[in-house]
Amino acid sequence: MPFRPRAKPPVSAFSNLSADHSPVDDLSKYSSGGEDQGEYAHRMKMNAIAVVFLAALIGGGIWIVDVMAQQRKNQDCALSGRRNCSVLAAPTGGH
């Protein structure tokens, strides 16, 4: 993708900037070149690893919150003096 330079701004509050100096670096380093393909591939692999790690971290956090909520319900049940606070799976239809 070719990058086109912007048109020069009219003289205004930025008149102290020289005409040759741009506050933005040259964008040619982002054009598709052969020498940076290894760096790009490495960056994409690291991004994929980061996404997998964050997904595992979020999944683990949700699991821990679920276990803590279940433990709180069991503890509240037991502390109120009730018995058989564990949830039992009822058999579903059939013979």
C-alpha cells in the first residue's frame, strides 16, 4: 500500500515549524518489505500466545469465582443448621 504525503498546512500557529520537518516519522518502515517478515511473524506468534494466555487467565478466573460462589452457598446452608446441603443430581426420566 503506497503512502501519500499530506498536503502542507497553511501558515498559522504552526508557522515556527520548518517546511522540511514533519512531526510524523517516515511511514516507509511500515511498507511490506522482505527484511522485516521474520519480525512480523515473531510478533504475530507472540500476539497469539498472549491471546491464549489471557483466555486461560480469564477462564480460570471465572472458574474460581464459580467455585467460591458454590462454597459460599454450601457454607451458608451448613451454618443455618440445615443438613444435606450438597446438591444431588436427580435421575431424569427413564426406567
